[in-house]
Amino acid sequence: MHVFRILYWLWYLTAQIVIGSFKVVGLATTGRSRTAIVAYPTRAATDLELTLFTSAITITPGTLVVGVAAATESEGTVVFVHSLFDNDRSSILAGLTELEGHLLRALRNQPVEAT
Amino acid sequence: MIVLEFLAGTLAIVGALLFLSVAIAQFRARDALSRINALGPATALGAPMLVLAVAIGRSLEQGLDWMLWIKTAITIVALVVVSSVASNVLARATCRSDAAVDEATHPNDLRSSQ
Amino acid sequence: MTLAFWVAGSILAAAAMIGIVRVLTARDAATRAVVGDLVFFSCICILALFGARYASSVSVDLALLASILGILATIALARIITRGQR
């Protein structure tokens, strides 16, 4: 059901915001942070999907979009993401893939193939 | 009723504590990008909690008003969407200006691409 | 609940004061823009809490307008940081 996918997306985003907020409270009390900037090749095809995806990344505390490189002939759209609590490239990319998968399933109403 | 009063008070105090911890985190973060990143809890979670607490408190005192709840819903959605877009714009401006990125930022894909 | 709202207002005032100190000690313009945003939203939330205490209906409209138009100040500051480039 389409409505359930959208509701599940809203629930997932709220849970991510709460988890990230507690990490920022941890930063305020202990002062511990591990920063990194990674490039993420996104699967979002239209402008609407890309806008919602970058907004969702930024609204989650701990990840922030610093720039979007438009698609060229050789490679697709690339999103540059600043991460505050994680400097391991593979785990950041895994988190972004999961977020993007939930969003695209809610928007397209069909399973998203892995790339 | 007493449950709703307790809920409104708890929401207000937790939201205010989120604002305070974000203010302290602005001292702990090491560069401007980390500070923009650490602003998230205040605008995405703290402010909606406070607005919701105010709406519950007013409904308890003056009865249910649909216009108040519509306005509250618009406020919460606008806070989440608008603060996200504002953070994006500010982060992009920070990258394009000469603000220093912390040396401990690793991996840094922006540095290798320029 | 009234007591809880007063406590929350005091905590928000403390956060705004800490933010003002951070603006004074900041070294780059981007930090000032971010902390200015934080102080702005703290003051809006204090006003909303006072509106609940004194049953003033303007405070809800004020929070609504501030949340929609608060982006203008941030975008203006971002444009100043990049010296007019987009």
C-alpha cells in the first residue's frame, strides 16, 4: 500500500531525527566528534526526489549536505555529505543508501532496484 | 486532563533542554560546518516540541480550537522544511567562502575534487 | 504546567545568552550566522511560551510567520558570506 509506505517513511525520518538529537546532546556533554566529508552518487532521478533527499539528509542531525554536483555525461548526480559523528566511509554510505531506499520506495510506489 | 498538563510540561522542558545542549555544542564543535550540522536538534525537534506544548496548554485553558491546531501543524512542517533548506544554503555558502575546514576531517572528498 | 513553562522559558533564555556570548567570541562569519539563527529561534519559542501564559492569540501567528520567513535572514547572511555570488 502506498499510504503505508509514506507513513513508514515519516516514522523512519522521525526516529532518525530523535537518534541524531541524542548524539548532539552527547557532543555537548563529552565534546567528542569525528567529522568527514564524503561524496555519495545518488539514485534520485527527478528534481523532486533530489530536493526531498537532500532535505532529509540535512534535517537528520549529524549529516549535512554541503553541495550537489550536477550530472555529467560520464557520471550521475553526486551529493557531498558532511558527517559529524562517523568518519568511516562505508558506514556513512550504508546509512545514506538506507535513507534513500526508504524515500524512493515511498515516492515511486514500487521496489527500488539496488545499483 | 492532568495527564495532558504533565505531557505539555514535559514537552516544553525537554525542548528547552535541547536548545540549551545545542547552544553548548556550538562551543564544542571545531569548525563552522560542524556547527551548522549541530543546529539540527534545536530547529527540527526542540522547536516543534515547544510549539506543540503551547498548543496543548492553550487547548486546556480555552477549549479545543481547530484553527489553532491547523496553525500549529503548518508551523511544525514549516520549521522542519525551512530550517533544512536554510542549512543547505548556509553550508554551501560556507564551503564557497574561505572558511577553514577542520584538519581532522577525514576522509574529505571536497578537497581532492578541487 | 505553568511552572514547567516558566522553567522552560528560563532554560531558553540561558540558551539565548550562551548564543550571544558565542557570537561575540566567534572568529568566522559562518559561525555568527549559525548562532544568530539559534538565538532567533530561542526568542521565538520564549514569545510562544509567554503567549500560552497570558492567553495572547498573536503568539501562535507570530511563531507561524517566523517559522516560514525565518529563512530570509539566513539566506541574506549566506549571500553576504560569499560576497554576492550565488
